[in-house]
Amino acid sequence: MTVNRWDERYRDEEYLFGREPNAFLKREARRFGKSESVLAVADGEGRNGVFLAGLGLEVHAIDASSVALGKSARLAAEADVEMKLELADLVDWPWPQDVYDHVVAIFIQFADPALRMRLFDGMKRTVKPGGLVLLQGYRPEQVDLGTGGPPQRENMYTRDLLLSVFGDFEILHLEEHDTTIREGRGHDGLSALIDLVARRPDDSGRY
């Protein structure tokens, strides 16, 4: 993953994935409490981070593209919200322990299986005990649909994969579905999706 490649992808004035929040995140954000902290992983041009900040959450958005973060800052200014923006290459981002009330990762499927496991391990480590991890991604069937995401099936999520990775968390929601989404020109059309909401056990090991 190189920063230059992502900068080029986001170079257009247009917002590649639109300016509106992801529908799954919008629906599930009811689980968050006002003023809680959220790490928005690979938040891109800011549509999801800005939405969360508008709910009164303390948002830390990280992304590998300075161009995307610039667009995110503009979107935040238009919405009159504040959030912390950080240029970060997720290959070596440190994932501090027990820092965020929640972690959100929407369509981060640039990661091959090896990097994906490092990212998942990092998310599990950095969310506080009792906190939530929210994921939405594509299933392997998405490659045949061709309406968004990379062409590598191995980068996609399956139910068994997510159950294996988050088996030590409480699974609050796990759903596979085929849904038409309109998220700019980047995600446009019938899509093979999977959603996860998982809670980290508290310090006593209880959910």
C-alpha cells in the first residue's frame, strides 16, 4: 500500500464514494454514546467520520492519503464539526492498547489476507473493553458483480472468517446480504455485503 497510489485515486474534486455516510454505519451508530471516542479506520474522504462527529462523538480518522484527508477536512468544515485527522500507513500504524470506545472500518478491503489479520488484531487491541467494532465489507461474490471493491476474492470477508477472528468477542450482529448501494462512483449497484458488530469483553471477561 503506497500513499501516492491513494493520493492519485482521490485526486478528483468529486468525492469518490460520495459525501453521505454508509447506510450500515448510519443505522448502527445508535449503539454509540455521545462524546464517546471512535477510531475511523481508512476513513478516506471523511463521509463516515464527519457523520460520526456530527453525532457528538470524538472521532480520530486515519487514512493513507493526504489528498483524501484534505477533502475530509473540507467536508468537516462544511458540516461545522471537528475531528482528528491523521495521515497513517496501516502497514505499520501502532494500534495503541485500549484507547477507543469504538472502532469503525467500512470497506477496507485493500488489505490482503496477511495485512487484514494484522488490521483485525489491531482493531481488537485498540478498542476498550466493552467497546464495539463495526465492520462492513464485501463477500467474495462481489468480484463477479463488479460494482465496487478490488478484484481479489481473497481480500473479501466471509461469515466463517469473521466468526473465527471475532470469536472471542460478543457477536451482536452478523449478516450477509445482497443490497444495491449508491456511494458515489466507487460503490454503485447491487453488492454482496457482510456486516459485523462485535463487542469486546470487559476486564472481567464478561460482555
